[in-house]
Amino acid sequence: MKETKILLLPSKIVLKFLLKILYAKIQSMDKISMLLIEDQELLLDTIKNAFDKDDNLHVEACLKDISFAMDILKTHPNIDILFSDICTGNNNNAFDYIEEIKKNFPKLKIILVTAFPELSFVEKAKQMKVESFTYKNIPMDDLLSIIKNTYRGYSIYPANNYNEAVIFKELNDREIEILRLYCRGYDRKEIADKLFLSESTIKNYISDILLKTEYDSMAKLALYAVKNGFIV
């Protein structure tokens, strides 16, 4: 007598659970993995919570002292971005460790932050080929945008030349908002939908933006704005 094989299918509950795990795994693969370094515990928790709330970011590990960064990076090779205060725990300065970190992890992108408006910090970061640099007093949305644009390959630094920033001072709040959305990858229709305006109105705004800035395309203006830190 021929043996009958019975195929047991998972229940709907089990199947739903497995699909949920698979979806979570796929989602985590798409996230930007980060090492966060901040010596002030309250600020560390605040930044971590803000980053983890963003669907595109995942804080892989946290440190108070950058001297331990190499150990973490060796055991977490999937980390994409090192986000560190310049002044860290035990009086260790991030600049003293950047060269070694970059040598051992050339694909890692580094973002340095500080609360001190010290111009020499900016120049030193550029000399050491740090991908991006910013100050702590910017809005969280702007900080998140800097992280994502750095991950995409942009190098973002604060504007330190008033003359370069003049063209953006000519723009009104609505025009700045439209330019910021364009820099974040929204097209004209998406901007119109987000701002509850017609596409033709957005087109008129874009014409005014180009006229005021003397650029011939939004793509060129957006690239310049993001790269130089005027719009984040």
C-alpha cells in the first residue's frame, strides 16, 4: 500500500507572525545604522530616542567616550555612520581618533557635532576629510536631514561665508520651504500635495526662486544648497 504523505501548513496566526518577523528584518536592512557618541547622558538619550523614531535610522550602539569606538566598529561592521560630539568622555577629543578610524573603516561616514562655534573645528574637520559637520543648536528635522544626505554621499558643513548665503536670504519662508522639500527629493507634484497647493502655483514659486538665486535649474541649486549646508 502506497504511503500517503500529509503536508502540514502553518496556521494563519503562525504565518502572520513569520511574515511580521520577515517584514521587520527587511525594514531593518534598509535603515541607516549608526554609532552615537555623546558624553552627556541626558542628551545622549534624547538624541537616541529622536533617531530611533525615524523610520530610516537605527542606533546600533551608544558611547560616551570615542576612545572605545574602534572596539564597537570591529564588532558591528554594518554601521554606516559615526555620529559624535567633538568633546567626549574622559576628555577625549574626537579629532584625536578620526585618522585611525578612517584608516581602518574607509567606508564609514563621520558626522561631527559641537555646541561651540569654534571656526577652527570646521577647518580641522575639513582637513581630516570628515564627511559632515554641524552645530547642536539646529532643529532636529535639519539634523536628521544632514544624516540622510551624508549617507547619500553629500558633505555638509555650516555656511561660513556671508556673501555665499546672501542669495538665500532673498527667498521668503514659502520659497525656502519649497527649496527644502526639493532638496529632500520631492518632485513638483509631491511638493504641491504636501503644501496643499496647486502644481501650477509651485511652478510659479520655483520660477521666482530661480530668478532670485540666478540659477537655471532647481537641481543645480539644490545640489549647491545641500553641499554647502545652506539648506538641510
